[in-house]
Amino acid sequence: MKKVSIHLLSNIILLLAGLLLIVFHSVDHVLDKVACIIGAAFVLPSLVYLVMVAMRKAAEKRAIDFMGILPATGGVCFGLVMLLKPALFNGVLAMLLGMLLVVLGLFHIIYLLLSKKTLSIRLWYYLSPLLVLIAGVIILVTDWLSGKESVMVLISGCALVLFNFTSLQEYLAERKYKKSLAAANDASQDEIAEDKDEEIPKSIEI
């Protein structure tokens, strides 16, 4: 349940951030507002992740949890700077947005590749993170977005919404996998119980 809460909170934050970028992409000083939105998107889920990992029992912690501590700590520090000093990032915000989208897209692509043996991952699941990755690459390497802040912010907002959609796909796949495991465990326990019931009359006859 705690893991679901972390995913749900992260999805809500990223969805709101993407929608805000889409809705307000044409307002004045949009880059300052974008910096604050991105900062909040870094800080909140990173803090929740660190708190949840710290509260878990040692037996419940996995290697992937420890791997996430360092980037989560960096996310908190980076997000706080963006919230407190958004003007510092105006000159490099396009690069930061592009790098953020590239990292998010790669994260989900790698996660899907690593999980395809256990989860029921379909080929079209890769479409959304691939589009997020492409959006980040476009922002980083193309010159036609230079001076077009509203277009860049709009692309970033759409990419964050796609990122949220990818997280939802992964959550549903994980939920389906857990249900299948639970059903298999219940079936095996029923078989064991039936075997025990069949052995009891034989012992009485002897």
C-alpha cells in the first residue's frame, strides 16, 4: 500500500505540473513559473520517497530502494534551489527541461526493459516514454525553439503528461502481476490442503 501511495503522489504531481505548463505556456515570465513548477515536481516526490524508504523495515528494503536514495536526495536539493531562486535558471532552463525529459524517458524505457520478463509489458507501452525522450532531445539539440519559450513549455507540458501516463501503465501492469501471483499462491495452498485431506483416510485405514 505504501508503494502505491508513492506512485500515486508522483503521478498526481507530474500530471499537475504538465497540465499547468500546457495551460500557462503563453503567460509572461513563464520561465520563472516553470522553474518553480519543476522545483516542486523534484522536491515533493523525492521527499516522500526518502521518508518511505526510511520508514520501511530492513527486511522489506530492496536493492532498487537504496539505488534511489542518491538521486532522490539530489532531487530535493535541486528542487529547493529552483523554488527559491527561479531567475537563476532562465538562461539554462531549456537545457534543464530537455535533460529532465531525456532522463524521465530513459528511466521508463529501462524500467520496462528490465521488467518485461516478469510483467506483461506490451510493445506499445514503450511509445509514451519514447515520445518523452524524443521531446527532450528536440529541446536539447534543435535551434528552432530558440526564442520560442511558449512552444518549448508546451512541449514540456505534453511530455510530462505522457510520463504520467507511462507511470499509470506500469502501475497497472504491476498490479496485474501481483494479482496473478496471489491467485497462484491461493491455488497451490488449495492443492496442498486437498492432498492432506486425501492422506488422512489412508492413515486411519492402516
